Amino acid sequence: MGKAAKNEKLKLRATFYNNTAVGLALGGALIPYLVAVQKLGDILAWARDHGPPAHFTMVEWATIITPIVAFFLALQGARHFRRVAGKTIEKLQD
């Protein structure tokens, strides 16, 4: 396999990693944001009816915390795949 073929293979691999990073970033950040905006009225009514956070049940805490954790995990995954894409591109040969 020649240099050009190896370089093309590396470019495709880097593109895959970069697209995965973009997908994780959009899926982990944009979608929860849009859902929160869409359901904002319901969320505020729910928070008003349930009083201070000390009275939340475990299920209610999980409902609040799970999307936040998923958001940060998706962003960490996006960062990881973006780094991998950068390292893959550095392997290109002249």
C-alpha cells in the first residue's frame, strides 16, 4: 500500500472520529436543551408543586440528575473523539 492510500485511510478514520465527536456534542447538548425549552412550563409547574429540594424523592432526584450526567458524559466523549481525530491526522505523511 502506497503513501497516498495510507494517507487517505488515515483521513477517513479521522473524519469518522470527528463526525462521532460532533454527533455526541449535538446529541448530548442540543437535544436536552431543546427538550428543556419545550417542557419548561411543565418543569416549572412540577418544581413549584414539589416545594424545596429537601422533599424530593429518589426518583425525582434521578429525573433531575440523569440528563445532567448524560450531558457531561456526551461532552467528555466528544472531547475524547476529537482528540483521537487530531492524533490520527498527525500521522499523515508527506
